[in-house]
Amino acid sequence: MANDQLIIFDTTLRDGEQSPGASMNKDEKLRIARQLERLKVDVIEAGFAASSNGDFDAVQLIANNIKDSTICSLSRANDRDISRAAEALKGANRARIHTFIATSPLHMEKKLRMSPEEVLEQAKQSVRFARNLIGDIEFSPEDGYRSDMDFLCRVLEAVITEGATTINVPDTVGYAVPELYGNFIKTLRDRIPNSDKAIWSVHCHNDLGMAVANSLAGVKIGGARQVECTINGLGERAGNCSLEEIVMAVRTRKDYFGLNMNIDPVHIVAASRMVSQTTGFVVQPNKAVVGANAFAHASGIHQDGVLKARDTYEIMRAEDVGWTANKIVLGKLSGRNAFKQRLQDLGVQLESESDINSAFAKFKELADRKSEIFDEDILSLVSDESISHELEQYSFVSLSQHSETGELPQAKIVFTVNGKEVTGTSTGNGPVDASLKAIETHAQSGAEMVLYSVNAISGSTESQGEVTVRLQNSGRVVNGVGADPDIVVASAKAYLSALNKLQSKSDRVAAQG
């Protein structure tokens, strides 16, 4: 690989999914993977094949369908995990196994309960075993940044000798600061005799708000040539390094970094929207590159400058990352072919003609209630459609509610429980509260609501409302997302979606960050 090529490794589907409530079904994961392929991401970490049957199926599905990107599965440093990853990746054009084991004194003692020598031996054996199954092997020392330098050098030298082709140094807990982290990577590369035999990679978390800065320092000071990141910076705790910020920083400041990338940035905004709508994690308006205000100029001085010459206040063009005027794309007179074409333009591929017909029927139903259909509406429809593939315990049928000033709002909701129709009625502090309490009269989930948020999908009063409901029960956290022009209906759909996710108990093991 040329020394001026930067590899973009996206872990939205693996590390991003570790955000509480951000779990995705395999159809949703495939849809995002297709969008990442359009974005020309070099490596897609599709999941952690050994963590659950659901994750295995998702990795396998993505490996069988994505042809242009390398597909990667995470695995712990043991034969079972590695074999499971290799099996899931069989159908991939290009496959990578990413194996890891903790190397910091704290993790080795408290979590692994292993001696440094045992960890060294296991790291060597796992890479040797993986190398016999797949040619492209990435190794990560978990909590690498807080590891003893001498010991870390021994481990990394040994795994490169065993055949690791990429060495990733994670700042698992977001403890690093840019200059120190950059020099840490540089020291490793300088001290390890065979460091030139592997590509060096950085994986930073955002606990102190420095994931992007640390990653860029790892590249510029440390000489890393792969960055691990996620769309919208999605990830557990404060999140991961944000793909869109890394890409646009390196692209905008090519004078400083002097690096090339394969990324096609015009698909960044579409990818951001898709991930946001799928997970229910709303992008803050002032988020760099993909936030709604990223290219908005409110100050009179700024507006005047931009009108005279864009580059007075804009260091990159909105169009370069996929921002366009939110134009009307379809209406109620639009036919099935126009709808199908729009799905293709948005990077959405449904599995069968019957899926397209079903989504089109929902589109026509929405178009009767809403004269202007935007891209975001279509993505939302398709998300609903993919969810319906999953075995649902609860499904929305209809809702009526009455609210009047000075009186307690009342709601009556009809929904199905395992295919059988039930009706719930309740009063509440407001129409939404009454509707959700009406659901609970039958569901009796015992779940605690930890988040309720409403977001207008497109910017008018006619917009569909997108509601995210986060529920917690017995230590599990799930997000439910619902969309409808009626915000009360959207809330009921989101609540039922969250209840369905609570019912689907997929066992997962905690993975490297």
C-alpha cells in the first residue's frame, strides 16, 4: 500500500451498535452496509459473529452481499470465536478477522485474570490460528493506550511475526490526548523491529471529546494509515471517532495531511440520515458536517460574506458531502417505478418484489395524508417495512384519542399481541401519555422509560414526526422508533417497537471498544 493512502475502517455495525438501545436487525444492518459500500468505505466491520446467532447471521448476510468493501468480523483471541468469524465470512469477496485481547495491567489482572506471559502466548496462538483460515488479520491490544510500553512492544512484535497484517491500537476508554497518543503510536512503530510489515491503525473513543483529534494525531504524528470510526460518531458512552469528521478533515486539509482516501463524500449525509433513522439516535443540529446547522449562517456578517464569496466562511461545500435543497421527490400521483427508482437512488435495496409492493402501499397511504413526500419519509417507511420482517409480538392497528382544555386526555388503542387483536383504554397527563398507558394495560411490561424524543423528519408542520422511545428493563436498554404525520400515533408505534425489541432476547458478549 502506498504510504499516502488512508484506509477508512467503519465499525458502525459493530462498535456503534454497542450504544445502549442502538441494536439493529440484520436487514437494517445490510441496508447500512450497502450505504457504506456506496460511500466506498474500505473495511466494514459487520459485527461480532461469535457474540450471538443474530450477529453471526448479520455478518454472513453482509459478507454474501457486499462486494466492493472488505468485510470484517471481530473475535476474541480464542479458537471458537475465530472459527465462528471465519465461517460467517466465507461468502465475502475480501474478508478480515479482527481479533483482540486486553494488554493493560488493569484489564489483565481484573478482567482476564491472566498473567502477561499467558496473554502474550494467547495473542500469538490466536493470530497463528486465524492466519490459517483467512489471509487478512487485524490484531488489537484492548486498552492498548494504558498498557505498559515494553510489554505492548513484545506482544505486537510477536503477532506481526505470526502474520497479523494490521495492528490497531485502541484508546478503549477515551483517555488519550492528541500529542501523547500520536507519540505513543510513533514510539511503538519506532521500537518494534518488524513494524513496517503491518499497517498501523487507530481506534479512539470520545469520552473527553477528542476522538477525532486523537485519531488525526495518530495518523499525522504516529504514522497510522487506518482510522476506525463510525457514522455520526455512534458508539457506547460518548461514542466513537466520527467518520464524516475524519474524512472531511483529511480532505479539507490535504495541504497538511497529504493523504488520499477512496471515500466518495457525496454519500455522507445519506449515510448519516440512514443511521440516525435506523437507531433513533438524532444528530444534534450543531454536529460538524452532518448537523442541520453545519452549513447554516445566521449572523448577518456571515450571510453577507457567503453571498459575496462562499469561501469567506465555508471551508467545504455543502454539496460535497451530500447536502442538497430538500426537494419534493414524490407525491400521491407517483407510480411504482418512480418509487422503486427513488429507493435505488437512496441506496435502499429491498429483498423481493413483494417487499417493494408492501412499501409502495405504505407510501400511497402516506401520500393520501401528506401532499409532499421527502427522502426522509421514504427511508422511514422502509425502516418500518424491515422491522415487520422480524417476528413481532406487538403490532399497531389503530388509535383514537380525545383531549380538551381542562379535561384529562383519553386514549383508546387497538394493537395485536401475537396476532390477536386487543383494545386498551386509559387517561393520562397528555394524549401521548394516555396512549402509552393504554398500551401498558395489556402489555404490562414493567419497563421504565428513560428517553422520549420527537424529531420532525423534514422541516414543515406537514412533516412526519419521528419518535424515539428508550425503555429499560432488567438491565436491558432498547430504542423503539416510530414515524407518522400524527405524533401520537408515531409515539404509540415507537413504544410498541421498543416492546418488541425487549421481547427479542439476543445474548451478546461485551466486546472491545
